Amino acid sequence: MSEEEARDRARRAVEIALAAGASDAEARIVLARRFNAQARGERITKLDASDGRSLSMRLFLDGRKATLAGTHWSDEEIRAGVSSALEQARCVGVDPYAGLPDPCSLPDRRLDLYDKAIEKRNDDERLDDVRNVERSIRAADARIDNSNGSSYHDACVTMALANSRGALGSYRGTQAALSASPVASEGAYRRTAHYGDASRFLARLDTPNAVAREAVRRTVAFCGASKPPTQTTAIVFDREVAAGLLADLFAACNAANVAVGNSWLAGRIGERIGSDLLEIHDDGTIPGALGSSPFDDEGVPTQRTTVFERGTLRSFLFDTYYARRLGARSTGNASGGGIGPNTFFLAPGKQTPEALVAATARGILVMETIGFATEHASGLYSRGARGIMIRDGELAESIEEFTIAAPFPEILAGIDAVANDLKFDGSIAAPSFRVAEMQVSGSQSAS
């Protein structure tokens, strides 16, 4: 099915819903061709290839909402599904905030989201990539003698949306991802780490050798690691870990959490919370970024939203429902039936990560965090971690089995340096950054 045909079918589904008695209707069609492969050594251990299609609809009946989803969408099948959904809607309570977005025209943006090179790849090329990662991790260091598996994924997706308020649009996007998880032997111990890259364009994706080298570097860095003493020190968050911390911050900026009191940021718009270096945006309009799209999942045009400006909280992130509930307007962040990031990122600084470490007299470079222990209502951040000590601006011994913890306001206020290694390889991204001081819980021996 072509992009134009997908738009026509979505529009037809809306027409059928209105004829059946819906007061408003929305139809969303997704066509996706996906490929996934995993290897260990020369052996392909997982292989999935699929061509899928789905139709999802939201139907409204005088303030009541019902949904339906399926993979078959002849007129007759849509009529049957709509009829059943509307019967269910009549049993649902009226919600004054439920409904479609206000009428708006969908933008004709050229966001550079599709790569024909991914579409044209053959399976042998894909499998060669994942096998080459496995070969490269073993060739990179003699201590690497096993693997948790290396993976390759790509997808070509077409999305079309229509609603009864005049919205009609579509776009196509591609993505490819490559990752590795080597295992190193250290006597009776096994060390492992993970690294991957993702992009909308094959030419911008790290090569198998580059992915393997970085995965191996992260793995062998922990050979000989010991438990550090409990202390208070500067923390440098590697960009991979920094993105994870930003994901916790996104949850606090999510209007759905704000509305139910599950966010420590509730009621703090306009308040200075972080340092001057805290500049965070959500942007769905960055050309070529994995999180970009011309409109969100309910047809609201995406935009650039400043969430934090020089440490001051400026905005939460909304879909239509929670915008109405909180007296705001949608920021174009509807996703998967909820609120999600477009590209939620911390603005980069000017110094390299190496220069940031060199400017740190004493601290820890955190390269991996473990577990999930953020309390979104209170804002307490706590994670198990592994990393490398920093002494006099140089990386020293590797350490593990420690915990870093602090309230989120203290973390954000304590950011005193931001590196320039921002990479848009996911919908949440961050450069490396340093927090002047955090509590580290390790061994009780004196430092």
C-alpha cells in the first residue's frame, strides 16, 4: 500500500465512523517493514522479518470515548468494528476533557526522515553487519571470549492519519540500529557492557567495527574494578548514562504525571530549579533526528518546546487531553495513547568530554547505572553504578558496586559543566555533564 492509499483508507475509516453515528472520529494507519537479527559468534541466534499493517481508531460519542484496532480494514470490517466500539462507548462515563484536537492543518514539512538505502538493503548485508560486530569484538581484545549477543535492526514505516476535524496527513520514516554486548574473562569473573548506535540513515550509523570497539572499551574498562569508599564527590555522567537520567526528568515533565501529583515539578512553572547550564528542549522538527515527525500521534503539529531555560522551568509536555485538563495547549507530544518525547535533549556545551574530565580534580566518571529507583513524586534519584575514578584530571582505577544518590533539584542545580558530545541517537539524548557534588555509597573504609 502506498502512502497515498494509506491516507485514503484512513479518511474512509473516518467517513464510515461518522456515518455510523460517531460525533468525532480519528483513524491512524501504520505500515511497517521490520528486520531484526542477533548473532553470537558466527551463528545467527535470532531472525525476525515482517511486513505489518495496523489500523487504530478513536471514536467519540457526546463526550464518551472508545477505541478499536485491527489489521483488516475493508469497509465491512471497519463498519463492524465501529459498531461494536460505539456500543461500548455508550457504557462509558462522559469525560469533559476527552476529544480530538482543535482543527488545524497538518504541516508539509521536509524533515529528512527516510533513507532508501535502508529500504534497498538485502538480508545478506544485514546479517554481515551483525556477524562483523561479533568478529570485531573478539579481535579487539584477547580478554573478550564470549558475547551476550550482537544485534541489528531496521525498519521502514509509513504513517497516515485522518480525523473528522479536517486533519489529513502522512509521512514515511526509516531507522537502523546496531549494538554489541561483549563478555570479557578476568579469572573467575566475567565482565560485560553494552554499546549501540541508531540512526535514520545507514550512512550515519556507526560501522560494525566502531560499535565493536566502543563496546569492548566499555567492557574491559571494568576489569580489576573494586568497590570505592563512601564519599561525596563530583560526578561526571557519560552521555549514555546522562540520557537515562534525562529520561527520569522527562517523566517529571510529563503532564499526565503532573496532573495526578506524581511529579516533583508540579506547580513549579517559572521557578528557578537548575543551574544556568540547564537548557532542555523537546523538539520534533530536527531534520533527520529519530524523534522527529511532522505531527504527533493525534495529528497535532510537532514543535520545539523549551522545557528548562537557564535552569528555570518553562513548560510541561502535553497531549490534547492533559492540555485541556491543566488549562494549557498541546505541545505535540501525543504518543502511543499517552505522552512521549519527540527529541527531548539537554543542550550541549563547548568542551569535549576529555576536557571535562581533565578539568575535574576529583570525581567519578559514571559509565553505567543499574536498577530503577527514581521516586517521581519526591524527585529522589538513586542508582547502582559502575565507573572510573578521576584523580587530578586523569582517569584512574575502575570501580563498581556503589550507589549514587541525590534529590533531582540538587542534581540539576549542581550541573557545573556540559560537554559537546550530544548525539541524536534516540528520542531522549544528552551530552556528558558534570554535577559538582553527589553522595556515593560504597565501602565503609576510609578514603
